[in-house]
Amino acid sequence: MKFTVSSAGLLSHLQAISRVINAKSSLPILDNFLFKIEAGVLTLTASDLDTTLITNMEVSESEGEGTIAISAKILLDTLKEFSDQPIEFDINDSTLAIKMRSGSGDFNLIGQNGDEYPQIPSLADDAKSVTLPTSTLLSGITKTLFATGDDALRQVMNGIFFDITTENIVFVASDSHKLVRVKTTAAQGDEACSFILPKKPTNLLKNILPKEEGTVALKFDSKNACFSLSNYTMYCRLIEGRFPNYNSVIPTANPYKALLDRAAFMNMLRRVSVFSNQATNLIRLDFQTDSVTASAQDIDFSVSAKETLACQYEGEEMSIGFHSSFLIEILANIDSTDVTIELSDPTRAGLFIPFNQESDEDSLMLLMPMSLND
């Protein structure tokens, strides 16, 4: 089996799928990429059993067909040092000896039997299908990923919830302190269905989607999902369980509203939060008619800070406390110039809504308050 391929093109594809491979794999074969040559097309696969990422690329010349597993570390470390040039792979099908030939040298290594590589999971016959724009999927996961949990006892909180209806798709993530909900009408399903996508495959999608155009064909059953893009295909195991009723925790009656410059507000919080108690990270917000004052203190070290920012505020004056790191994180993940804050009382969650949103998108972020010791 022989084939010739561009070193830069091969490296680009391998780097994209290499993020699947764990530092410590449960099976030695998973430390390898699976190479498959068929009809002049090279198919590259990386897997950790739970997630499998596949990509294809054309080869300039090929002779024979077959599969072989090749060390990911050796390949990546070698290809990184090449300028873009043709690389010929000459593989002995019986001994699995591999010779890589460049314009100036030969490199020899031993592969492993490709038949030992884990099989791609098959989806059930009743699997659901949805097609959505690449940009819609990227926006949904990018805006929610940061809010996913990391709780071994509540696995359902450790991923992004896809709530699909015949009218829209809703992306939801929550770690019980903050919650993000992104609703888009740019795509719909044929029926109501849902699943929870784990963090790792979500991060993989976040890295490869910016390189893609067109649409994503999504197919899933109760255990696995398949994302088919123009250049990549990803199979992943889903998180099993029931996601909490996110709508029940989003307050609907919020009479107090503030409109602020997001960047100015975030920078103010960053300065003031330096003086907050390191154990609680509590920051206090006092809303008045035309301004908001952020204050923090650490009595143990006799430090405090207070700063005021102009804003548009509707409602009675009120004070509310938030975890400063969570609040800054929420503002950092809003891409609008201005942000609207909706409040009801100091004991109920605050809503943070981008002032400027796409016409087919409705996103909001929720943060639970902290009690103030007045």
C-alpha cells in the first residue's frame, strides 16, 4: 500500500483530530491514528472510545487499499518539522513496516493492525435527524459552553442540552450558579426531542466549525450522536439522564431594568473585584436612577473599593450581590456592545441579555445572587 500526500495538508488534518486522543489512553491502539486508503481517498480517524473524529483528504498518488494504525506522537512530531512538501508512505501490508519518504530523507516506523482499531458506533434505526447551519451550531455551543458544570455527582449538568422542537432549537448549559439559554429559529426538528452533549465533543466542534461552511447533518439516538460536516464526521457518546427544567428557574416578571455599556461595566467589575473577599468573591451592585455603583471589601485585610458607572435604569433603587468571577465571566461571553440587566428582587436570579441580537436568535444568561450582609 502506497500513497503520496502533502505534509502540510496531512499535518493540518491530523492536528484537528488529534484533540480526541487522551494523554493516557485506556487502550494502546488509541494512541494511534487510523489511516485508511480507498479509491484514492485517505480517511483519518482518532478515537478515545467515547468520541471518534473522522476526516478525509485527497492524495496525489495511491497504490493499493487498506488500513493501518500509526503512532500519533511520532507522526505529529515529525510532520511539524517539515516545510510543505510531498510525503510518500510505503506500507508493507504483511509486516506493517512503514517508510516515509521526503525529498531529502527516509523515516522508518512500525504500525499496528488497523482491524484492532475500535469500530464506529452504529445509531439505532429510530435515530432522530436535524439539519442546521454551521454558524448556528457554532454560535449555540460557543455561547453556552462556559456555563457547563463539572460535577461528578450530577453528570447531566456537565454538558450542553439540545432542546429541539418543531419551531426552534434551544441550547442550554448550567452549573447551578449560572445558566445560559440560546434559542434559535434558524433550525427546527421534525418532532420534539433532546439530548445532552458532553464537554469534550463540544470543544472539538468549537475548534473545527470555524473552518466549515454550509450545514451540519445531526443524527442521534438515546446513546450516541453523529455530526456530519463537509470535511469532518464526529461520533460521540451522549450524557444519559434528564436535564432539569431550565424554564422554571428563569424569572419572567422583572420590573427593574438597567442598560449598560458592557465593556465599561466589565472593566469596572474587574477593578473592584480585586478588593473583594477571596473566600466569597462577593461584589455589591447598587442601582440608582442613572447609575450603578459596584463595591467590594475584605474586612480581614482592611481593603475596600467602590466605583460608579452611568447607566439607564428603570425601577426603584435596589441592591444585589453577585459572585464577581461568575458575573465577569458572563459579561465576557456576551458579544453585544450593550447589555440589559433585568432584576426582580435581591434574592432572585438576575438576567443578563445582549442588547443587540441576531433576528433569529434569543439568548439570555442567568446568575444566582449572593446574600448581602447589611
